[in-house]
Amino acid sequence: LGVAEAQVFDAGLLPDPQFSFSLDRPVSGMGLVDALAAGLGMDTSSFLARPLRQRGAGAGRDQVRLEIAWQEWQAAGQARLLAARILGLEQGADLARAAATAADDALDRTLRAVARGDLSANDLEARRISAADAGDRARVAERDLQAARLDLNAALGLSPETRIRLASPPSLPRAVPEATPLVLSAYSRRLDLAALRRGYEGQDADLRLALLQQYPRLNLSLNAARDTGAVRTNGIAVGFDLPLWNRNRGAIGIQTATRAQLRAEYEARLFATRSEITSLVAAYRLGLDQRDALAAQVGPLRQTVEAFERAGARGDIARITAETARQALTDKAIALVALDQALAEQWVALELASGGLLGEHP
């Protein structure tokens, strides 16, 4: 931004005038005096180019400001996304640890039952596999949680040892915005698109400046002289380029192509914005449907598990049946937590893509 501000300042400066002086001393002849000549001139074409230079530099400064603000928005959104991920991974890790502890307890009971001869070796092998799977899932959940915490600390510029306490996540929004109005709103709200528009305006000013410079540049100067015969003269001089071969055609071609390139980049960014928002809206709507379907399964399954556990405690059914049902319930709960985490991240990503908060947000 400091460089852009300096460029704006430079674009507003007028060129310094040009001063010339010459002294000719006669080496022969009688009654002659030294010949003197002085001139003061300026390139007057710079006055015509100054407004276009200021316009281009001002647009460049605005573009830099908007790009900085967009980077700040992205950084803040990335921190929010990592926070949502951590909260989901914490819940998933707690459930995974609880499932691993329950699987280890079941394995211990099975070992004792096999030693007494109440169960077969096949039952023991199944419990070993279940305990190993539960332990692996708990370790993976711990690694993912630790990685997300380190990523958040790095994003916030904190040391890896810092432990951040996060607020409890609010409920997920149930109202999914329509993609088309959100895309149209993003076109006007996204700061990166506004930066590209300002960049295009600045490039348009550079093109107009190149077109202006194809015409002759006028240099005007005031002169005063005294020749060796002591004759004094005053006058003016005018100089300009003859646009025969160059005519600034190379610069005009470069600026025209650059403007076309910026236009293509802007249109590509518009397309990417529309595609990203449309995909995120569809994914969020699908995630809500999947979560509702999974939540509908958890309630009845929890009642079934409670009934099995009471029956197992009375000895009406084998305990392994109740433990298997409890493990199935835990798997469903972990999947539900994963869906909640994915939805929270998708909502933050949708706000990032739309360029502003959507009201109700996690």
C-alpha cells in the first residue's frame, strides 16, 4: 500500500523545467564580445497526461486496498473454519475415546469368559479386531485434532504450545439461501472482484495515456541570447516529435492486450465465484438432508440400545448383543458429529465465497 501511495504522489508531480546556458568566446577578430545564450523550457505534453496518470495510479491504490481487505477477510474466515473444525473434531475424539475404552473393557471381559470356558476363541478374535479398530479410530481422531489446533495457532500467529479456548458452536442454520440471488450479491460484495474492477479501470487509463502519447509531444522554451557583435535577441522555440514510424504503437498494443487480459481474468473470477457458491449451496442442502436422516435413526437406535442393556443386565440376552448395539449407536453418533462439522465448515466457506456474513452463521 505504501508503494501504491507513493505512485499516486508521483503521478501528481509536474515535470521540472529545463534550463540551458551556453558561452562562446571569440578567438579572433577585433571588438568582439563573448556570445551568451540561455533558455528555459518545459515539456507541455505532461500537463495533458497528468490527469490520466493520476487516474491510473489512484485506481491502482484502490486495487491494493481492496486486495488487502480481501486477504484480511480470507484470513479471518480461515480462522473461523479451523475453529469449526476443531470443535467438531473434539466431539468426535471424545466419542472415539469412549468407544475405544468400551471396546477394551469388552475385550477384557471376553478374555475372562474364554478362560472360564463360557465363550469360544472365535468370540475372542472378533473382540480383538473390534478393540483394535476402535483404538485406531481414536488415535486418528487425536492426530486430526492436534493438526487442526496447530493450523489455527499458525493462522493466528501464535506459538504451537498455545491452547485456545473456543466458544460453543451455535446451531446450524436451517434456511439455505438460493444460489442465484447469493451469486448476484457476491458480485457486488466480494472485495477481490471490486479490486479487479479497479485494476481494469487503471489499465484503461494506461491505455488512454498510451493513445495520447502517439501524438507529437510539444516542448516550449523561452530563449535569450547575445552574439559576438553584442546584438541581443529574445525569442521562443517549439519542438515536437515527428510521428512517422513509431507513433507509440508498441505501447498501445501492449496496453490493449493487458486490458483484454484483465477483462478475461475478471470474467474467469466471476465464473469461479458462481460455480463455487452454487456447489456450496447444493452441498450444504444435501448435508442437511443427510443429517436429518441420520438423526432420525439415532433416536430409535438409542432406545433399542437402552432396552438391550437392561435385558443384558437381567440375563435375558447375551451381553455381547447389547455391546454390539452400543457400538453401532456410537458409530452413528460419530457420523452425526462428522456431518455437523462438515456443515459448519461449509457454511463458513459459503460466507467466504459470498464475500459477507449471511446473518445466521456458526
